[in-house]
Amino acid sequence: SRELSANGASFDAMVVDAIGSTLVQKLVRHLQTLMRKRAESRGMVASRRFCPGYCDWHVNGQAGLFGLLRGETAGIRLTESLLMIPHKSMSGIVGIGIPGSQQRNYVPCANCQMRDCIGRG
């Protein structure tokens, strides 16, 4: 999309960028489903996914996640401004717990201080 934009094809760049975002979201949803099924096969439950920059989790949480990975980042780099390279990368966590725990039904909006968030619904 950057190359298209640099060559004056702004509309095409926007479409390619939107396709990339959609594909990443679909992949992340698929991975979350696989994690939930794997947890359930072991008698556990899984939470929703949480990502730095969402649900009142400041984007500086990105550095903490990358630190936990100890270099095992599949080639994804974190810039000083906490952006990931390649551009269409995502990070986050999914909680795994025992049935009856709060993992499955936890809704971050109840504890979030961002009262004007569009995700509140």
C-alpha cells in the first residue's frame, strides 16, 4: 500500500491497506478460536483477546509483551515508538483458566476508564 501511495494511487493504496487489516483480523479471530478449542479440550476456558492500545491497556504494554517473548517474535520488530514492523502485525494475550473462573465472561468495559470508547456499544 505504501508503494501504491508513493506512486499516486491513493485509492488503490487505501483498498490494499483495508484488505490487509481485514485479513489480519480474520487470522487473529481464527487463532483465538483455535486457542479456545485447545483450552476446552483440556477442560479449561479462554478469555477474549486483549491487545495493547485497546481496552484501557496503554500501548506501552507492547514493550512488556515483547520482553516476555525473549526474541521469539517471528521476525516482528518493535520500534522505539512501540509500532510493530511489519506494519500489519498484532500482539495480545488470551487468558486461560479453570471453568467457573472469570476468564470466559470477563468484559473489560466494566473496569475501563475510557467512557467515550466506540467499542462500548
